[in-house]
Amino acid sequence: MITSVPAASTALDIPETLIRRFDTLGPRYTSYPTADRFHTGFTAQSYVQYLQQRASAQQKAPLSLYIHIPFCASLCYYCACNKVITKDRSRSARYLAYLEKELKLVLQHLPVRETVSQLHLGGGTPTFLSHDELRQLMAMLRAHFDFSVDAEISIEIDPRTVDTETLALLQQLGFNRTSLGVQDFDADVQKAVHRIQDFAMVERTIRESREFGFSSINFDLIYGLPKQNLDSFTRTLDQVIELAPDRIALYNYAHLPTRFKPQRRIAEADLPSAEQRLQIFLMSLRRLIEAGYVYIGLDHFAKPDDGLARAMADGSLHRNFQGYTTRSDCDLIALGLSSIGKLGQSYVQNLRTLDEYYQALDEGVLPVEKGIHLVDEDVQRREIIMDLMCSNGLNYAQLSERFQLDFKVHFAQELRMLRTYEESGLLAFDQDDVRVLPKGRFFVRAFAMIFDQFLSEQTTAKYSKLI
């Protein structure tokens, strides 16, 4: 055995042979089809058609908004996000003006004022914006949308860029969730990835966030970074557990220097081995569960009273481009550079460079780079994959009724492939359904891959390890 990993109140022994079986690569399924399958045949006009379909629909899906703020004042070497490194604060003012242009183009096709149930500001560094710019952005959104009473309004913050006044402003503007990029508290690791933020800085940020009433605080952590080892990350987890964030996302660092230029500044000799990374993950899993966190799936953990844990318990857990979420399947309007939206049976992604983005909007055209239309089969497989990723299992009768087909016949080959995981205690089968067992939650990506019809087609994407 590698280690004993408790899930909920049950200690789960995960054999080394089982771990090795999943030592492969695969998508994270924040969407299906995955973003590497988007294509330029999906155009701005395609997006307009889906906006118009939503406008004319008698019953509309709940609406979410995502705003991408690409600017960062300094470069983190590990980062694979689409970003613009600059200390010129005037650049964000121009960007906000173009965000408004994009929003107005979108709203030309959504003439009825809508209510938003979820808003997320990501980046980049959203707190790169000045206080006046944050006010301007939220005023712009509220001028065009209503927000539900229980709307989840979240923002990614860099502890190095916020002070007490910033947190107070965010609370006044309606934000109720924050996500902090912590990554690692070890000084050597922080130096190796060019992100210096000491424990006291993060402690102040989370303490003041709680004082201002933020209902859920998330930490992003990364394992597999240069200079990291089991002992150093154990110390980081000691500090994380002391601060007790409501949610934790524990990401596996993907070193792809040929694709992400900043990663070329990381010395590969400083990276922990695959075996060390595995031990760090398993130790982290054990420590966080022992500290009272619920394992949500993949790399997400939450306190039992957090909305994510409650959603997992009642079967309403969902997954989107920000990871696991408490909200049911929403249409997502995404604004800004490289942002990805979802409307009906489509996904749409914006242009990736500022010059292209600005040029399209100057021409009065939605800044679409690519996207994809989903046929009915794609929609069915998306629902199955999301059920598995959220560990809801598969109920044959419900899915047959929803899809208007015999689920067991239509997906007979996939169900046979799923059966291979039964003997390892990962899945349970009976006449009515497939259930994901507690130990199986660690391997949901592998189950989802069975239903992915696109995996046999070549792609340029570099997927991450399943474990």
C-alpha cells in the first residue's frame, strides 16, 4: 500500500497497483466537448444565433456571468492563464471601455433585462483594477442586469494587491466569495516561482475577509512546483489548516514550457519527481480530510457546512470552467479576453490577444475566436460526464426518459467498459443504476473518459495526470 486515505468517515486503502493504473493523462472536463475541440467554424454570427435563441425561449436556464481581467503586475513562472504583464495601470481603463462595448453588443440580442445568479471575476488579477474601476465595472453590470437575492458573486484576489480598503470595497459592491492564490507558503518555492507572499500577508487577508462578511473563502494550492518536497508541503498544509479556508483547490502543476513561455524560467531539475508528487497529493488528501474537509472530487475540498459540500450531499453539485460549483446548469455569458461562455447547445471562446479583441469591437463585431455547436449526442454525453464528475452516478431510467432512448442499449459498450472498475471497489452496479463508491471519487476523470467520443481524434492539447 502507498497510504491509507480516509474519505468521509471511512478509511480507504488505495493499493499502489490501483494508483499506477491511473498514471495516465486526461481532460479535466470543465466542459464537454473540451475546449481543445473548439474550432473557428463557430463564428460571431454563430454566437448571435444562440443569443437570439435564448432571447426567444419560453423557459430560460439560469444565467451566470464571467469577466476576464487579464492584467498582472508581475509574472508568476508557473502560470498558464491568459494574461498581460504590465505595471501601466492606465491599460485597464481602456480595457473596461471595451468590456462595455462587448456587453452592449451581446445585449443587442438579449432585449429583455435578465437576472444573474452567479458572477465570477477571474484573471489575470482582477484586483489589478483600481477602486474606481471596480466601482465602474459593477455599476456597468448592475445597469444592465438584476442580481438574484442569493447570487454568488466571487472574485479572484492576489493577497499582494489588496488591503483593508480593497476588501471593504468588494464587500460594499456585493462580492460574497473570494479566492486567494496561495500556491505554497515555503520561501524557497515562492522564490523559484517568482511569487513572494508571506504567511502574515495571507493571514491578514483572510482575517479581514471574514470580518467583512465574505461567506466563502477559497485557497488555490499547487503541488509539483520547483523546490517542493513532502516535508515542505506538509509545513504549508499546517499553515493552511491553521487559516481554515472554507474551500481548497489543490492543483497538480503541469510543466509545459514549450506551450507556456514563463515556465521556461523554471529549472526542471528543481521539480519534484512523479513519485514525490504522488506522495504529496496523498499526504495532502489525508491531512485535509483529517482536518474536517470533505473531498468534493479531483482537487476540490470544502468544509462540511460550505455550499459545495452541501451541494455534493444533495446531488446538486455541478461543474463549469471555474471548477466545481453549487449552481445548477446555467447559461454562461463570458466577457473579456479569451473568456469561454456557454449558451444552449454551444460553447464560445473570445479572441486571445488585446489587439485582436480591440479590433473586433472597433468593427462592431463580437470578439469570437472559436467555439462549437453540440449535437444531441454531445449533450447526452455531456450530462453523463457531468453526473460522473460530480459523483451522482447514472440512473438508467431517468437518463432513458431524459434522452428518449434506451440508455442501457445505446451506451452498452461504455457500460461494459465501466464494469472493469467494479472489481476494484470503485463503482457499484445493479439493475437500475451505476453508483460511484467513495474510493471511486478519486478516479472520476477515468470514468468520464469512457463516454468522451472525441478522445480518439487527435488534438494538440496536453492533458494533466488523472492523479
